[in-house]
Amino acid sequence: MVTLRVRSKHASPPLPGHLSREEFAAAYGAGEGDLERVDSFAQENGLAVVEREPARRTVQLEGTVAQMSAAFGVSLGTYSIGSTTFRGRTGAISLPASLANVVEAVLGLDTRPQARPRSRRAVDPAASFTPPQIAALYDFPAGVDGSGETIAIIELGGGYSASDFSAYCTQLRVPEPVVSVVTVDGATNSPGTDQDSDTEVMLDVEVAGTVAPGATIVVYFAPNTDQGFIDAVTTAVHDTTHAPSVISISWGDAESSWTSAAMASLDDACAAAAAMGVTVCVASGDGGSSDGQSDGAPHADFPASSPHALGCGGTTLSASGTTITSETAWSDSGGGVSETFALPSWQSSAHVPAPSNPSGGRGVPDVSADADPNSGYGVRVDGQSVVVGGTSAVAPLWAGLIALMNQQLGTSVGFINPKLYGLNGYPASPGPLHDITSGSNGAYDAGVGWDPVTGLGSPDGARLEKALS
């Protein structure tokens, strides 16, 4: 099965926006004429149309390997990387003239794993915190619990255990939120099949769910491919049933590991979220400035580097009681400068280092919070209590904070990036964030104001909510 991303019927909407999902679909979904061209292409090549979603601008086609190879002018074969076997292609994808300007991406011909979870288990942590303790240290808004909000969580493997989550909420004496599961492209909720992925799933759900226990949590499971990743995000963004107001993503990889078409499609999905007032929080990576690459060069992590996402970096936190005693940049926090996405206008005064590629320039992360496994989060995974860190914890933490602020403000903060950079008062006066000024992730150092390790800093929730109001 392959996914075809079809162009929008109109140019992209101005940002930030607060269009309803129905308004967005009517104005910026796929045009019926373009969808009919795809239908004709499928019929001519013996492919079946199994899904047709104008709002998501996607058409899914099914056929044999031979039919797909002929239809898209490629050669498909079976390949292996270590113990992982996948389908790959050789040759550039070709489309008939009738679809040349209609189809923006063809996804699913290549099924190699696309992303990695951004969580890391602690071996012998110096300290650990529960998510509510972290929320208290960051002074998250009081008197609200996220009621009326829905947090979407994107997962590309592993599973959610209802019994573990129930036991965890009971242990923390936190009301248990409603958790729903949505399957995408045939993926299933499969706890117990992969420990690393289970750790990611439970960390995401337990952090977001206990910080904002009144919110509804919806977990979207998809295959770990570029097709699955993009289909999961577009499904969440355009989900009129659950209507999430914030999306948490803790999976990613270096920009260099993505195709340009896949990056453009996923960034476009994040832009659609921004147009509908949905905040997309994305972990910035756990490999330091190299993002785990071995070429010696710095790499930004995607989709955190999307200019329509809130990139979430990491810190090392020390505390006494309910007071932060020190906070420095976590040495493994992903961060740097995009080689793909240009410097956004709202980041023009942030003094982002120059990119190696002139077409790049977007600095990442935008914000940060505790991520060091040595000051990690106590969670429950596969029946065991473990301490976990990584920028994977920061994305759902910020998603929980966004849900609390949305409830308190009575409206979605939506695409928050321009607002955050507009509120940043450094060096003249502090903004509504804790500026992190010491530490390094390799190529970059933390410093006054924005930096490519911790962004604008970690949250001061009550001050931030007040500033946004």
C-alpha cells in the first residue's frame, strides 16, 4: 500500500490561524478534480483505491509489487539492515504528466525504519522526579487539569498498557485520564514486543496524562516508516472525532536521513496543524549536536526542525523540595541549525548561527525542560518502575503544559512559536522562561537568550500563562 500526497486546492493559509477542521478542509484540502486524476491513474495501472481523504490530501493505493513497480517506474526489492528486513526501491519515482503537478509525494514504496524514539533509560540516576513534581518545579498553572483538551501522541512502535497506567496513576494519586488508541496503516497497540518502544509509549502517556489528568489522551500507532509517520500526523491533525488541541511527537532522526519529499510532507502536516490552532511539540533528539551521526558534523533533528513545530530540547535539573537549585544544558540534548528549512521571521533576532547550506537557517530547539536520565522521570513500563530521560520526556511535558494553559485561557494557544520569541526579553529583561546559560551539547554552548541547546529555556508555567493572556 502506498500513500499519495495531493496538492492543496489553494495556497497555504496565513499563520498563526484558528480555522476549524471543517473550514480548513473546505479551503485547503485536495480538489476533487485532482483526486479524480489520481483515481484514473490507479485504474489505468490496475491499482485499487483503498482510502481517499480530501482533508488530509491523501489517496492510498494497493497493488502487487509488479504493479507498483510499473506504475511508478521503479524497481522494488527486499533489503536488510542488521536484523531489520524492509522493502526498498531503486530508480527515481516517475509520474505521468497528468499528475506531475498534482502529486507532491509518493510514500510507502520504501518501508525502511524512519525514526528513533528519543527516550533513554537511566542506569544509576542521581535523582528522579515524578511528572507532577516536575510540573510543580516549573510552576505549571494551578487550578486547572486540562479538562476539555485532547492531547494526541504519535507512536511508531511498542504499546500502551492500561493496567500499568492505572497502577501508575494510583501510585501518584492522580485521577486516571481517558486514553484512546487509534490505529494507522494497520499498526496495532502491541505492548511487550519491544522494550525501547514500550518505554517511549508509556513515558509519553504517563508524563502528559499525569501533568494534565483532566485531558483526554489519544495515542496514534503507525508503522515506523516515512509513510506511517506522516499518515499518523495527518490523521491526528485532521481528526474531527477526537479533535486534539496539542500533538506530542517523541520520534525523529537527523535531517540527512530523510527524503526531501517526506520532510516537505511532514512539515506541511505541521503547518496545517498551525493553521487550525493545534500546537505540535517535538523532541529535539538525544545525540547531542551530532544527532547520533558519525560524520563529525552537527545535525538538526527532524521533525523538530520543522518551522511549524515547537522543538523541545533538554536540561539537567537539580532541586530541593519544590525549588530548582540549578539547571544546565543536558550534554546530549539535540539542537543546532536546519540545513533544509530557512530561518523563520520570528527567529530573526535570536542570533541563530549560520547554516552550512544557504537554504537552511531554522534554529532548534525552541524550548527545553528536564531530560537528563540522571535527573529523569520515574515511570512504569512493562510492570516495572524505571527512571527514564531523553527529550522524549520534554515533548509530552510541554504538551501537558499547553493543555493546562489552553483550559485556563479558554482558547488554544495554537502555533506558539512567534508568541514565545516575541515574549523573550533577554538580555534587557527575563522572559517567561528560565534562561539556561551554562552547558553544551558538543558543537554548541548554552548562553544568554536563545541557544541551539536549550532554546529560549525551560518553562515558568504561571508566568508564561500570564504573558500569553
